[in-house]
Amino acid sequence: PMNDIILAIETSCDETSAAVVRGGKHILSNVVSSQIEIHERYGGVVPEIASRKHVESITLIIEQAVKESGLSLRDLSAIAVTQGPGLVGALLVGIVAAKSLSMALDIPLIGTHHIAGHIYANELEHNIVYPCMALVVSGGHTELVRMESEGEFQVVGRTRDDAVGEAYDKVARALRLPYPGGPHIDKLAIEAENTIVLPRAWLETDSYDFSFSGLKSAVLAVINQHRMKSLALDEAALARGFQESVTEVLVTKALRAVRHYGAKQLLLCGGVAANRGLRKALAAKCDAEKIPLLVPSHALCTDNAAMIGAAAYLKLKRSQFTDLDMKGDPGFSL
Ligand code: KG4
Ligand code: ZN
């Protein structure tokens, strides 16, 4: 299977992507078409529009991925596709394309978990060593996933309300920053000269769960107070206070989980892994505790199909294929 070629498709949210990956490690092509510009004017992803845009571009994106790989459809060993979680109508577009290819080429279909993809993005650039701990932070997810061995996932902590990226986007929206707001808040926070200190949600002492909605409300309260009294607000200081609160909780819980479960590595992944404050704080802590920290490069942190190809490879090695009557599953479990 080391030379097995997987064509992977990802359409769970607002990126239409197809990639060709060899042996779960080597990216031969990874084409990503983002719909951000379309959703930007609505301040968030509109599911119905996302599905329609996926339909418009999926065939072209697949064709381009195959072309850029320098291979032909006949060279493929399997078709992988994100089965969930995600927007059901968006998932469906990738799934229908994947099923058609699987049927026409008579090669296996591999339904893949989106979070497994984010985690295994690390395998495309690094070598994962087990047991390890993954901190998955994106617009839809905030999870601490323990992996005792390859492909074995145990969610030990998750958000009880908003995902980190979601909280970033909502705070950014309140500050009238463009969507997606994460990078804008990050920039404000880094350049800030002051800090408006905000609460940290630690939850129960032994819990690895997260909560960000209280923090988000605290930010909105500060903004409203200033607007009501027509006071000037130091937005950068607020962004920094928010980022510091988020980062401190994420870093502290991730490292506690690493120690508790004896993980040999910490893997950071998902769109929010691009956050400079988080990366810096995690790197410093991991360095002090001599724990290797793995982070994919920016393009592999955000949604892309190569990561789905990397995760699907684990199933291919074990001949865990998916029936053609498979359905997209918004609540798909790891
Ligand atoms: O993984 P991703 O591309 O899509 C999901 O699966 O959700 O993550 C997108 C999220 C958005 O919420 C975006 O605001 C956030 O990642 N993000 C950031 C940064 N860059 C992207 N959040 C904080 N700081 C950043 N630099
Ligand atoms: Zn994602």
C-alpha cells in the first residue's frame, strides 16, 4: 500500500477541494477552491449557497487535481471523501462525486472523518509518534483527542458550546471586522499595547472540556458598555484580552492532557492553529516541558483534501472500505 494512490475529496464546509496523495504521505496535488469571498458579505457560511457552489466547481476541481498530479484516473487505488461532520448538503456534493468515481473506476470508496483529516494533516509533513495528543481547533471544532496508536481516536475533551474559531468569528463580527475574523483578531491582539483582562472558563478541575460562550458574552458586554456610554474602546486591548484568555485555557488543558496520558507528542491542527498567539504560547510551554509540538503548515491547517487522503490511508491499509450506499453524516463520530 505504500505506493497506493488516493484521490481525496473534501466539501464539508466552504472549501471545495480535491487532492492526490501517495502512500498517505506524499501530496501529488492539493487543489483548494475557497468560497470565502461569496460568504463574506453574509458574515458567515450560508449552507444553501455553499452546496450550490460545490456543485458548480467539484468536477473542475477533481479534474485539476488529477491533472496536477501528473497521473491519470487509471492510476488511482481508492477514492476518499469526507463523510462528516459538516454541512449535510455540502457533504453530499463530495460524496456523490466520490461514489460516481468509485463506481466508474471500480475502485474502493473510503468515507473519512473530517477531524481525522485535520489530525493526519500532520503526517503529510511530520512523523506522528504514539501515544500522542491532538488539539483540534477550527471554526466547527475544539477537541482534545488522545491517540494510543495509529487511527485510534479517543476524544477526552471538547467544547460545551462555541468552537474556538466560532468565538473568534463572533467577536470579530461584533468589532465589525470582516469574515472570517480569526486572523483579524489575531493581528489586533499581537499589535496591542494594553490588555483588557477577561475571565477564563476552567470548568471542573479535572475536566478537559472547554467553554467559550461566557468569554464571548464578556467581550460583547465590554463593547456594548462602551457604545452605550459613547466611550472610545481600545479594540486591540480587547482583542488581546480575548486571545490571552482563549490561549491560556487551551494551552493549560492540552499540556495537562499530555502529561496525564503520557503522550509523546502534541499535535496542533485545524484553522485556528494558524493563530500566532496560540502557536507561540504552545511552543514555549512544549519547549519548557520537552514535548515535541507538531503543527502543519498553514495551507494544511485549513480545510483541504490532502488531509482527507492522509487519514483515509489508515483505512486503506486495513482494507476498511465504505459501502456505496453510505450517507453524509453531520454528526459522524471519530
Ligand atoms: O479548519 P477551518 O479552515 O474550517 C473549519 O473546519 O472550521 O477553520 C476556520 C476557522 C475560522 O473560524 C477562522 O476564523 C479561524 O479558523 N482562523 C483563525 C486564524 N486563522 C483562521 N482564528 C484565530 N487566529 C487565526 N490566525
Ligand atoms: Zn475543518
